[in-house]
Amino acid sequence: MLLLWKLLWSLLMLAQAAMGNWWNLAVPLSDQSGNTSLEAVTTLRKESCHRLEFLVERQKKLCMLSDKMIQVLQTGAMQAVEECQHQFRNSRWNCSIVENSTDIFGGVLKYKSRESAFVHALSSAALAHAVARACSRGELNDCSCDSKVRKRTPRHWQWGGCSEDIRYGEIYSRDFLDSREDRTTDEGLVNLHNNDAGRRAVRSRMQRVCKCHGMSGSCSVRVCWRRLPQLHVVGDALSTRYEGASHVKVSVVERKKGKNLRKIRPIHADMKKPNKTDLVYLEDSPDYCEPNEELGILGTRGRTCNRTSAGIDGCRLLCCGRGYQTRVQDYEVKCKCRFVWCCRVQCEICRFKRDHHVCN
């Protein structure tokens, strides 16, 4: 699959050979400090869809549903990459972007690992989220607010406002992403499972928001609507699922009548069977401690670590046992601020020294 991250990146390379997937719709730009930021470098147009040779025909048609659909895809890709980097900021693999590569993450996702499971789930969630948000804003032709939710008749409040249509977001995400997967392969079956887990993470966290109406704040009428969760909330939930992801295999279940079924099973019989919200993976993760140019792994040398932490951001784990160096850095902050009549705030500049720990 490897789709959601590629569309933006690919437009910069459109004159070059076609790439395999669409995850590169998010463009990495590096500032002078070496940090990676994500921003659109061009206004994408509907006509661009048919030029994206890495999309299958079904995806090109879905891309061209609306004049603004390709910008929605772009937004979903950018948000997904940013959320991935936020969730993995303290991990050995920090969702780092590999420049001058046909894949935004290099070859890391060629492994059917826990990281691949997380990225597939997050990409599916981000696309459903972006499409549902665009529907409520009136940016797409085929959807708007969720009208089906109003068919329910609550007792102590009433539906109103614009409920964001997560159903349409899920349908589009499923149609777009799942159309590329081959259910007859182990990888395809696992990717489909993780895609669905990502969409479920959004749907299960939809919020009901209400507003009171009435004379003098009496709240005689309470109007409510459904709102999407922040993508950070979904990312946090999927990060927890990533930590408890299930190592699985695909088994063929024989049936007396009809075709045999392919089922996802735990790799060991005594392990818990994963449910529909769990993330699943087929292979152990590669070694992220040392650089691997072929896979686009940068290693952890030079990464900042937390000397007092026993977690994954701690120097012992993040530095992979190689040790670390402590450097003293000077920094400045505004302090002793006071209000000066009238009307400004005047501050002094305080200078401090602080230890900065870097992996060997």
C-alpha cells in the first residue's frame, strides 16, 4: 500500500520515473537547523490526479471526484506525517524522512513490522479524518454534514448544527486505500486489518458537543452535534495499540462448503487473538540503532536523550548501550516581567546554562 504519504512529494518528481505508492503527498523541507517541516509547495489541481502514475485506476477516479479532493488528500498526508513524527519523536525510529528517495520513509516500511502497522493505521485514520472535515466545511461535492445522525430522536436534547460525517470519511478512506491491497497475500490481509483499525480509532472517538439556547441562559433548548476528535487523540490511541501490537501469521481455514478462508492468527497459540481495533504485524522490526543506507535508517547517533528517564527516550535505551556525551548549552529566556503604565509589558533577559545529552 504505502500510499497516504506520497502524493505531495511525487508532484515534485512527476517528470521522473513513476513511484510505487502515494505516501509522498507530504513534502519535507529542511530549515537551517536541520529540522524537517512539512508544507505545501504547490497548489494541487484536479487534473493532477491522472498524472500520478503510482495510483491505480480506482484511486485516480476517487482523486478526481471533486476539484478540491486532491488538496484534501494533501492535507491528510501532511497531518499524518506530522502526527507520526510527534508520536515517534522519542523512539529509535522517529518517523524520519529520507530525502532523495522514491519513498518518504526510505525502505523502513518494506518490513511488515509494528512500525509499518502503525503507519498504515494512522494513514487510514488521517484520510478518513481529513475527508470528513472537508465534508463539513462544504469543500467537497458529494458530501456535507451528517444527516443520518438526525434520524435518532434523543429525549433531553435535539440534533442541530453540523455533525461531521465520519461515515463518508470512512467509506472514502476504505475505497481509496483498500483498493490497492491484495487480500490473497499475507501482507495485504494484514494491511487491510490495520487500515480498518485506524478508521475505527477515529469513529470510536467522535464527540457529542452541545450548546444551550434559551432566555437568560435557561438552557430550555439543548442543541447537539457530532464532532471529530483531534488527530492527536487518535494518534495517542494508535500509539498505545502500537505498543501492544500482535505478532501474527496468516492461516488457511478449511471449510466444508465453499472457498477456504485466510485468517489472521497469533504467531503462538497461547497468545491472545487480536480484535478489530488491535494492530498486527508479520515481521520483527529492523535494527534502528545503527545507520542503514539501504533502508533509509539514520541510526541514533547524535540524538538528544533524557539522562533521567528510564523510558524509550532515556539515554540507556535510545543510545543503544553506546553511551552519551553531556554538553553545556547557554540559553536565554524573558524573566522578571512587569506591567508598565500604559500599556506595555517590560521584561529582562535571563541567561542560564543547561546540560544537553547526546548519544554516542
